[in-house]
Amino acid sequence: MAVRLGAVAYPRERDVYPTKDNTVITESGARTEIIDIRREVAPCSVALVIDSSGSMRKDMKATLAAARTFLQSLPENSFVQIVDFDSAVRELKGSTVKEAIKNLGSIKAEGSTKLYDAALKGLDLVKGKT
């Protein structure tokens, strides 16, 4: 099966909106009838691992603002887990977008950096999720 979408005039545009009019689907070289095309927003599973070590002190405000912007862009029913790390690795409570955004306020820059332990924790938290 081959799927060909109409050309996108501006390649830097983020979204492509296929319709029955601008999409061609072929199977074994023969054009097939398109019954329906629709956009589905699927939830995702995210472990957001945030470095809150002392070296992040001057950049913490910008880091948390970027994390908030990212979280606000996720579908509402996404699974989100925040891992905060410095000298210790902390899995913050909650697993929804709203809880994750609220938990950003508890992150403070201090201590040293347990980067690898935090990365492994983040991977464990999303293992088996969608």
C-alpha cells in the first residue's frame, strides 16, 4: 500500500491535514477508494526527567517554564511522570498533565547530579505504557 499526500507549500509548517481530496492511496498499483480520513489525538506516555542540581540554579526558571509549555501541549489524558534529580532521584506524585504542571512548583535547584540514575528511573516509569 502506498500513501501519497498533497504537497505542503511551506515545509516548516508543523501539521499536514490530509483529506479525501488531497490524498491518494494505492494498493498493488491500483487506486483505492478512501472512505474516511480523520485526525485522532492519541494520548502519550511521558517521563519528564528534570535536572535540579546546583549547577542548574541560574537556568531553573527557564527550565521549568519550558517544561510547563511542553506539558501544556500534551493531550489531556496523557500519562505523565516527573522525575526530579540532583543528589537524589525523586519520582514526583501524580500521573496526569495537571498534576505534573502543579508539581513543577516543588522543584528547587540544589545538590549534585545523579543523571544516569534519573534517566533509568524515567525509562522504568514509561515501560509498558502507550
